[in-house]
Amino acid sequence: MATGTTTLNGIGASPGIAIGRCWPVDRRKVRTPKRRLGPDEIEPELARFRVALEISDRQLEEVRQKVTATEGTGASEHTAIIDIHRLMLKDEMLVLEVHKLIRDERLNAEWSIKRAVRKIKGAFAADADEYFKERRADVDYVGERIIKNLLGQQVDVEELPPEGAIIVAHDLTPADTALLLHERKVGAFVTDSGAKTSHTAIVARALEVPAVVALGRITTLADKGDWIIVDGTQGVVIIGPTPAERADYEAARERFLVHERELLRTRELPATTLDGATVKLAGNIEFAEEVPSLLNHGGEAVGLYRTEFLYLQRDRLPTEEEHYQDYRRVLEALAPRPVTIRTFDLGGDKLPAGLKAHAENPAMGLRAIRYCLRQPDMFRSQLRALLRASVHGRLRLMFPMISGIAELRAARQVLNDVRDELAREGFDHPLPPVGIMIELPSAALIADRLAREVDFFSIGTNDLIQYTIGIDRQNKDVAYLYRPLHLSVLRLLKQVCDAGREAGIPVSMCGEMAGEPLNALVLLGLGVNELSMNGPSIPLVKRVVRAARAEDGRALVARMLALTQADDIEREVRDEMIRRFGALMEHDSRAGSVPG
Ligand code: PEP
Ligand code: MG
């Protein structure tokens, strides 16, 4: 048992508070023995390797069956990952390389696997991108499974944790996460490694189990049975809390749950203001698995599906069929509600395997639509899949990072060509509504002209603020300058909303600014028609909208535009929001956290 209290800070990967007892899942790296084989040991060693591959495959098949038997949200993502792992067991790069090392270098099977895994991982671009880290982790999982089977060690989680346990692991395989989540309601996940986009984090978020990752050394600090507090909202973990801390967090957890339940009471009601203005509240998703959570929170549409994750999840480009199946799934799950799917925003520092290129200034470089137009085959394959999938629901197609008319027309040209090509193949359907992201000042400034050529706008404030104020959105040093209510941003937002209204096209907002309850009145005042955000942010924004008057929003915007400094504009908004919605503003996104 750990003595005393230890507080660790990691990455809050899934919000909420859990208090429970530590249940370690041993995921320590296996020690791989190295041995030189005698001439007559080669054939038996090849046979040992073959048997270990067979056992590994059978184990994965068993895990897969358990996952599908308890089919729930997220299961298909998991079965897909398990299938990839099974394919890796048959991958020539692995099998032939191990055979070669056993035969030619007379190395034992365990060490040969270790060497082969290292070689395969080297084939993935050696960069710090977390998606590639995940893919390299998959190869590690598979290699480790075979080695453990060669050594006769335990491979999968065998003993299941009690309900509410805090799962503590160095890292979890997707198979572990799937099993733990589908067979028991665990309290939380905490891991030494991982990132916000690692599979554990995604599945935890989708199933609304708190998680903190990247804690560094929690596995060495917490013992089985220790009490642990997990604050997935703040990314804090406390091992061996004092009675006072436990009481504080119990109370915070209760507040969080009561607050969640309370907010969800209006889930089915529309986001209509007291003076009758309705704004659609939609969700941003990156994976199809997030759809149930979005619907549970009252999402009325998908306002932004960031499709680049389809490319970043695998070590090769997705096929047209893979695109199609994925879009079809989301469209069908939402139907008859609309789904806005954005064509891939890859480029700069987000590139799929094999297409890695170094760029000095990635945010300003070949990204999003620029990259799509430079890689027409990739772009066409996605567009073909989107048009084919459009018959399964209400698709709205959106291009990212449009900087001007010529670029928009070029993208539309490719889309028209693809439509004609499909029509020649017998698929003759009208195009879905086509919109663009407004996330560059150049686009915002000519929004009136762009509005004549598209069916809708969606304002991407994350980038719009970055490019307007000239601050890298990832750079902590200049984060203080990142002000959504800077007068320059406000003027651009107004210009875009006015242009949309005059042209009679809807204007959506899908940057993080849309999900911040403090901004709700301002956005109503600007006349934004749809706000798209993370599912869990929807209920509180809805509550504010339902208690507000659009008229007050317009008056507030007029006062803001008369001010100059961001500090003054922000104060004006905060004061107004606290005056009008005091109690609701206290329940911000950190509701339920412990002060201090
Ligand atoms: C944005 O820029 O606001 C946006 C929603 O797109 P992303 O965050 O994917 O760049
Ligand atoms: Mg963007």
C-alpha cells in the first residue's frame, strides 16, 4: 500500500471524477531473452514461432468474440483494431523477417521478433506525431503478444476488476480496454503513457468513463487496493487521498453528476431563445464512435466531422470503400438529422503514413484544401465515397481552409467531375449541399462574394483567430494573445454572419468558441444559425440559449463593437452574462472540480 498522499498531473483524456480502488493491469514491457541457436535448433525454433503465432491469433479471436458478444458503443472500432492486429500476425514483413533472422543469423525467435518489430516501426515516419506513435504502439502490442506466448506468460487481462475499480496501467492494449469496458463498469482509467487521441482515451470519452493519461509513473506509485481519486476534467490523480480530500471530491463528483443530470433534462427541447430565435446545437466528432455520446447530450446534428483521423489511424491510405462505410455509418446513425462532413484537413504536421514532408511553417503551408488539390487522387477517392454515402442520410459536404474564389471553384470542379464520373457508372444522384469553412481572414473579408457560390458557411474560429492575430494555436508562449473576443475577430465574425444572412445561407460555427457558454449570447446576437461543439458541452449552452433573448445579444454585440481593447470587450461580456445568468455561469465546464 502506498503511504501518504501523492498528487500527479497528466492529460485529462475523458472528463468526470471517479474515486475507487487501484486495480493494476500489468503491462510492463516483457524482458526479451537473446540467444544464438545451434545448427540443429533452427527448424524447431521456426516451429516454436509458428505455434506462438497460432496461439496469438486464437487469443485475439477470443477477445474479438467477447467484444462482439457484449456489443456496445465502440465495439466496432475495437473489432477493427483487433482485426488489424490479427492481420499483422500474418504480415510478410514480420513473418519473413523473423524467419530470415532465425535462419541466417541463428537468433532465437524472441529476439528475432524484437528486431523485426523495430524494423517495421522504423518504416513508420519517425516523428513525434501522436497518431504515428499509436500505430507504432500497435506493432509493439503484437510483437509483445507473440513474445509472451513464446515465454508462456499471461497475455490478456484474465481476472476482471470489481465494478468501479480504477484501472492503472502503463498503457492498455485496445483489446484490454474493450474487454474491461464491455464486461464491467470500471470507475476510471489512468495510464503512464498515452495521449488525448490514444485509443483508451477515445473509447473512455465515447463511453463517458473518466480517464487521465500521460502520468509518467503511476504504475510504480499505486498499489492494488490503494484509494485513488481521478479528476478527468483537470487531468489530476491523487493516490492515497486524505479523508478531507476524499470528502471534497465525493462532493465534487456528486455536484458533477447532479449538474449533468439536471442539464440533460432539457435534452429533447430545442435551443430556442425567449424571443423565439432558434439555434441548432450540433456536435464535432472525429470518430464514428462518438455519435452515441453526441446524441445522448442532445446533439441535433453533426456540425463537423473531421475526417482526417481516418487517414491518421492507419499506416496506409484508406480505400474508397473504407471511407464509404464510415460515412454511411455516421449518416445512418444521425438520419434524418444532417451530418456535415469536412473533406480531409491534412497537411503541415498532420500527414498520413508515407506522405510525410517537412515544412518550415506547417500552419501556413500545404494543408487542407491546398493539399487536397495537390493530391487529386486522394481527394477524388474521398469525394466519390462521400457522394456514394450521401444516399444514406442528410449529408452536407464542406471544404476546409478556403482562401478565395479560385480555390473554391477548383474544389467544386473536382467534385463535379467526380459526380459526372459516378453518373457514368450508373450512380446518378444530385450533389448534397456544399459549404466551406471560414477560417482564414481572406475568406472572412470576402464572405459576401463566397456566399454566392456555396450553400452554407461554417466558421472555424480555432484557425480564424490563429491567422487573424498571428499566433500559433499550439504555442503556449503566445496563448495569452489568443482572444476570441479581440475586436478584429469580432468584426470578421460579424462580417461573415451578415454576408450569410444577406445571401440567405446558414452560418454555423464549429471552432471551440462555439461551445463556451460565456459566448452564447454574443453568438446569438451575431445571428449564428448553428453552434457545433463537443457533445458534453451541448446541454449547458442549450440552457443559456433557452434563458436568453436574441435581442439582448444584438444589443451586447453593438456595445462590444464600440469598445476597442479585448480586456474591455471581455469584461463587458462577462459582466452581462453573470448579471443575466449568474447561476448558470458558475456551472461552467469545470463544474464539479475541486477549487484550489
Ligand atoms: C477550426 O479551425 O476552428 C476548426 C474547427 O477546425 P480544426 O480545429 O479542425 O482546425
Ligand atoms: Mg481549422
